[in-house]
Amino acid sequence: MVELVKVSKIYPPDVVALENVSILIEKGEMVFLTGKSGAGKTTLLKLICGLEQPDQGLIEVAGKDLSRIRPKDMPYIRQKTGMAYQDFKLLPDQTVAQNIAMPMQVVFRSIRSIKNRVSELLEKLKLDGKHDTLACNLSRGEQQRVALARAVANLPPLILADEPTGNLDGATTRLVMELLEECNDAGSTIILATHDKSIYSNTAHRAVQIRDGYFVPTENN
Amino acid sequence: MTLLTVGLSVLIFSFFLLINTNIIKAGAKLGDDIRLILFLEKEPDPAMTALYRKKITDFTDVKEIRFISRDMAYKKLADQLGNDSDVLADMGSDFLPPSIEVYPNIDLKGLSEIKLFSEYLEKLSGVVKVQYGQEWIERFHYFTELLRVIIILSGGLLVLTTIFMVSYTIKLSVVARQAELKILRLIGATNSYISTPFLVEGFLQGLIGAAIGLTSLYFLFDWIKKNFNNPGLFNFFEFSYIPTSTTLLILAVSVILCTGGSIAAMRKYLRI
Ligand SMILES: Nc1ncnc2c1ncn2[C@@H]1O[C@H](COP(=O)(O)OP(=O)(O)OP(=O)(O)O)[C@@H](O)[C@H]1O
Ligand SMILES: [Mg+2]
């Protein structure tokens, strides 16, 4: 589903965020991307969703070389990739429901199915009462869940979650993980960047660690 | 604001167009009456008559050429005088010069030609004087020319203001929605998804703006008709509104301009 071959990313002037990184993630996999702060996790996810371009190397998503995709076709790639950003990127002056509905409107889903999906997601993430709250009035933990809800709304083939549990307590973290597991069961490939050892130490899923811009083997369990 | 500007420029443009329509209509009516009278030195013999006829038709197409002999001129005058015709009694029937009445077959566009035509006729041998409504024809001619210039100018104004105002409005809303548009792109909104609302905005501005302009023109027209169509001044013809086809054309052009303006603005500010 996602393949990186010798990818390097250097932010100007000379910040080496990723160096010679290669990884293959199969369709239907759920992969935890770990590493200390500044290791390059966010950078890797941004490269995969096409928000940043690599300076070197090849990135293939769903069999397509991202560097060869015409700007015109980029929207269709993005529709198939749901990303929950570390900084959320919500629209502050729109309601929770409107924020979650956006990716579904973009692909012209029916109003009824959008409505149903929004309520379903709000319920699963314990945000029931926040349907009409403006995003700017939410706590960070709530914003984080809205960002995740928006990323998974369409149940896209590829879900990228950047620190989806960073601001959450244990119980809420479990809700988020349940939702992601559910998406994974439904067929989505998931890449999840996190510091939180508790969410990957007890799973059968793969965990990889980035250190100083390249992968090192991770001890699972 | 944009609507008002578009509406106003449509109003200005179509107002002059309305005047033009009516002037042309009036002119066509008056044009039917245009005739040139050639006063001759002496009664032309048949050969001369044929020659005159040939010379005249050589220059331009005419509806009719009527030769008026001294006798006929006298009779005509007597007819016109009616009961007072006795005043002519002592004068003999030959004091009026023979003449040729020429009814040129030209519309108002050819007004400037009338002058040339009369100059040409004046040079024919045996012609003493050529008479036609010089004064008003020339004034009328200048007036229609002026009107044409005004229409072109106000048309240009219409084009400029609509395109400028619409693209300015679109620019403002693009800037205002910058953050939203960025996120829309991130979640995979296609160009057409992003640009459709702006296109619709431009389209509606053109449509509603032109509708406002044309509606105000209609009311203005109605008001003018009620207040100025009193007998004596304009009663020789009916005011008429600009034809429906022209109205529709203005509407269509306005819509096209506004949509075009928003497309141009999007090219520039959305890089679509
Ligand atoms: N836009 C940018 N311009 C310059 N340097 C950047 C930019 N984005 C990230 N970096 C640098 O690249 C390195 C990797 O950053 P990245 O955000 O990928 O780390 P991370 O693993 O996501 O960290 P965290 O766990 O804190 O989120 C860091 O040193 C960061 O300072
Ligand atoms: Mg990060």
C-alpha cells in the first residue's frame, strides 16, 4: 500500500528530517511509527499524503509514484488518504459536525449518509453533545478527536494518524484505538505516529522506530 | 456593492441604447420624408429630362423622381392656398420655377451622403438651387454619431466595471476563505469543487446585476413615457422599449462577463 525507497527530506536550510528511509507497508496493515520528538514522524506522514515532497527517493502509495502524479489528479489521491494532523487543521469557525462532514461533502456523499456517519463518529468518540459546537471552543483533546473523526469519516483505504492520543486520558485513548482498530478491520491501512508506548506494546501490530531520521528495529511487546 | 455597480453600468448602457433605438426609429420615420428639390433655370425638354434622370440615378438609388413643370407648381400652390388662390390671379401661371423632386432611397446612415448628393446635384447644368432640410438633417446626423460614441463608451464601461468588480469581489472572498480552501485541498477537494461556488457567485452577480439594471431602466422608461409623451413634443412617434432580443443579449453578455471575471480571478488567486 505504501512504499518508501531511500527517501530523504531536508528542510531548508539544512535540517535533515529524514535520511535514506525505506519501508514497505502492506495493504490492511496497521503500523505504529514511534520515535522521540523531532525524529521525523510527522515529516514521514506528510510525505506519504503528499503535503511535502521528498528531496530524494521514491514514494509509492497504492502503486502510484507520488512524484509523477499530475496536480490535477492529486485531489483523488487525497480523497483516498485520511490524515489526522498533529496540529488538527480544523476550521475554527465551523461546527464540529461541519468539520467532520467536509471530506464526505467533497466526494458528494448524500446529506443523509453524511448525517448518519457524523452522529456515529461523535458517539464513538464520546463527543455526542458537541455536534453544533464551534471547533475553536473545543478543548485540545476534543479537537484531536474531531480531527481523527474527519480523517476516518470516509473510511479511506489509507489512514494516517499523527499522535491521535497525545492529549487524551487512558479511557479516551481506548475509544480512539477502538475506532482505529475498527477501521483497520474494515480494510483501511493505518499508519499511526505516537510516543505512547501503552497503545502499541500490547498489540500484534508492527511498530517501527525512527531515530535521527532513519529506521531502527523496534522491540515489540 | 458589486450588484449595484453591475446594475448601474447595465442601466447606463441600456439607457443610451434605449435612446438610440428610439432615435433610429424616429429617424426612419423622418427619413421617409426626406426629399431634395432641384430648382431649374428653365423647363427641361424630354432629352434633358432623361439626362437628369440618368445623372441622378447614376449617383444613388432613388425611390422616385418627380418632374414638376411651372404649371404643376402653380397648380400645387393654388391648391395649397385653396380659397385664397385669388391672390395668384394677377401673377400669371409661370412665375414659379420648374423643379425636380428627388426622393432618395437612403436611410439615416446615409445622412452624410445627402450632403454630397446635394452638392453633386447643384453642379448639374441648369440647376439653380438644391433645397433639403439641411439644418436638421445635419444636426440629426451629428446627434446619432454622438450617441454611437456614447454607447461604445458606456459599453466599454460596462465591460470594465463588471469584470473588475466581479474579480475584485471574488478575490476578497478567496482571501477571506484562504484557510478553508487550504484545508479543502488537503482533504481532496477537486478544483471544480472549490471553484464552483465562485463561478456560481459570478454568474449570479451578472444575472441579478443585469436584472436590476434592466428593471430600473424599464421603470425609468415608463416614467419618461408618462411624463414627457405629451402631445406636441414627441407625439409624432411612440416611445418604444429596447427589443426583447436586445434585453436578453444584455443579460447574457452581463452573465458571461461576470462569470468570465470570476474565472479570471480564480486563475489568478486560486491558481486553478
Ligand atoms: N517546516 C519545517 N521547516 C524546517 N524544519 C522542520 C519543518 N518541519 C519539521 N522540521 C524539523 O524536522 C525534524 C523532524 O520534524 P517532525 O515534525 O517530523 O518530528 P516528529 O517526529 O513529528 O516530532 P514530534 O514527535 O515532536 O511531533 C525536526 O527537527 C523539525 O524541527
Ligand atoms: Mg510530529
